[in-house]
Amino acid sequence: MTTTRLADGRELLYFDDSEPYVSGTKTRRLDDPRPLPDRFLPIAGPDGVALPVTGPELRRDPLTGEWIPMAAHRMNRTFLPPADANPLAPAKPGAVYQDGEIPAEDYDVVVFENRFPSLLAVPGVPDAPTVRSGEPMWTVRPAAGRCEVICFSSDPTASLSTVGPRRMRTIIEAWAQRTEALGALPGIEQVFIFENRGKEIGVTLHHPHGQIYAFPYVTPRTATMLTEARAYRLRTGRLLGRDVLDAELEHGERIVLESEHWVAYVPFAARWPVEVHLAPRRDVPDLPSLTDEERGDLATAYLTLLQRLDRFFVGPQGEAIPLPYISGWHQAPVAEGRQDSRLHLQLFSVLRAPGKLKYLAGVESGVGAWISDTTPERIAARLQEIA
């Protein structure tokens, strides 16, 4: 791993798996020639007076207790740029300047702070709740977290499913390293690693990449899962995630992939038209806790699963339809509920048939009352069929 800073002060890290960079014989480009100002410098207002930088804020929903980030600056983020203006592509050979995020002319895996973050800790701004306009119902605080982008390949036409086991292993190492590093930052309570793929998901950059969010709070879904797992432990003395996996293995109907260290299955109460969970056989709370053997096996198992999912739907001529999906690693929070947490990946798609999407309408968006358009057993049967 090699660390540097971009012109505006954001951190960038190269994770290499190719020579001469692995041995250190050669180093990736570390300078950023762009004339970007330091992101935390005061900004001149309309009257010419310098104003301090303000970051996104969190507002507490008084009806649910959930924190909602307000990040209006993201309205101006890059949206479906042309191929010659891809900010995640490597620098063009010989180019004096280009407004890309990665200064090197080639890279294996790279991680950098998002230029348009939803969460950002501004130096000198205390992370403390305050009341807005004197109204006790309106609680706000800085959105003092961190958002990172991870590029899986320098090839803009690649996808995570095509990177190969060696590169996937590098990506896993990067995920684990960033989980540990971000979890050690002041005020961070949860690290969530995810990937959005496909225009149907709303992806605005088609370069193969994912994201890493370091939250200054425990997210709502994680809090719900922890509440359920804690109640289960108090009632039975057992780990809920362990017993869920054991039940799936015992009955076997929804198991779609097994390796030495990993099991993929369609969950009993799957919500989405396509949904799979990938879990380690051993009880671990997060990615940094995986052994070398488990990480190596994960590289192969995850690729196998992704390649199978890309054959889930077929077109009118029998051609495979690349699956649009969201995948996310559910890891233990930094401090809260670690004894009740068990690592697993959740991957799901909004595609319910070729050309047809699952829309979250009235009861699902309004009150979170989910209705499935299929059954978990049908999803599993299809994945078993194309194995």
C-alpha cells in the first residue's frame, strides 16, 4: 500500500498486486498537478469576506430517531461523463493536466476520499448535537464521517466479476485495511462497504468501482439487526447469525454455493427479485478478522457468485443480461453490539425480469412493509440451475 495526497488534501491510497510496484522497485505517481485549492480553505463570499468551510450536516428525524445527512453540494457531482472525461480512469500518458482523480497512468486498485462526500469531518468543527432555531424538536450535528471511492481496475470496461482471483484478493485486502483504518478515526461508529452496479441502480459513473462510508452513527438497518440479535442471545444464549447459517445448511434448499470457508444462500425472507447472502463458515464480526485462507477462498467464491448472477436473466436470443445490483458488507459496528454481529455480504437486484424493474411503491416506501414479487426458493432454484 502506498499513500499520497491529492491537490486539495484528500488522501489517496494505491493497493498493488503487480510488479514492479509490489516489490517497491517502482512507485506509482504521487503528485497531483491539478490546481485544486485546499478543500478546507476559507471561501470568499459575495461581499469578498472569507467564510469558513461548512460540511454536510445531520438532522435527527424526531419521528424515528434516525440521522439524515444533508449534502446539497452533491447535486453538482459528476453525472454520466463521456468516456474521455471519466474521472476514475488513469491519467493519459504524457498528459500535462487532466481533471481525473487518479494521477498515475496505470493502477491496480486505488482508494481515495470522495470529492463530493455525504459525510465529511471539517477540522475544528466539534461533533456535538445542537438545537436549530431554538426548537428542541430540531436536533442537528455535523455529518463528521468519511466517504471513500475504491476503483477495482484501471480498465473502464471491466467489472468486478471479470477482475480475476488475484485482483479480487487485492480488493479484499483493501476492504479489510480501510475497515480497520476508518474504524479507528475519532467518532466513527460503523464502516459500510458497498458497490452499486448498473444504470438501473442509478450509477452515475460506469467505471468499475465501489464505495466505503464511515458513519458517525449506527445506521438504521444495522441497529434493527443488532436489536434482533441481542434479543435472540438473551433468549437463547446463541449467536443469531450462526443459527441462521446452520439452518440454511441443514435444510439446503436455498444453498447456491459452498466452498471451504464460505456459503452463499438465498435468505428465507428475501425481499428483492434476486437476493443472495454470502457468509463465512466461521463466526467473525468483520473483514479484518478473516484469516489469509478465508480471504483467499472469498476471492474465488465471490467471483463465482458474481459470474453466476450475470447469467440469472437471459435475453430473447438467449444472451446473458449483466445483473444490475447493490452489494454491501454487513460488519460489526466499531464498538456497539460486536458480540451479536456476524459478517455477511448481502447482494440484491431491482431487476425482476428482463427490462422490468422492482419499484418501491406505496406500502414499501411509505411504511417499509415489503412485498416480494417471487419466492426465495425460486431465486435459489434458478441459481442452482445455472451453477
